[in-house]
Amino acid sequence: MSDSLFEPGQFVRHPGRPDWGIGQVQSVVGDRVTVNFEHAGKLLINTAHTVLELVNEAGR
């Protein structure tokens, strides 16, 4: 069982990089979350150092 707030399929945004657009979580391994962002592509985010905001589908 993972204690991560994130799971594949969720939509997120990086508050410090709004230019990246909305991203979809691809995988989660510990604090490492791979996200495919609209305008930045697939990036590995360390959630121990970066706070991602969850976005519900209606907020897209």
C-alpha cells in the first residue's frame, strides 16, 4: 500500500510552473511522480521537494 497522495490517472498542476499546463499522473514510486504535462511533456517530479496540486476533471 502506498502512502502517496497521487495515483496514475489523476490530473495535477505544478503551482510554480503554470506554463506547463495540466498534467496527468503516469506512475508513482515513493516520492517520485511521473507526470505528462500538456506543454512540457513527461517529467519526473519529486514530491518531497515540490507540491503538486490535484485538479478535478471539472476544473480542466
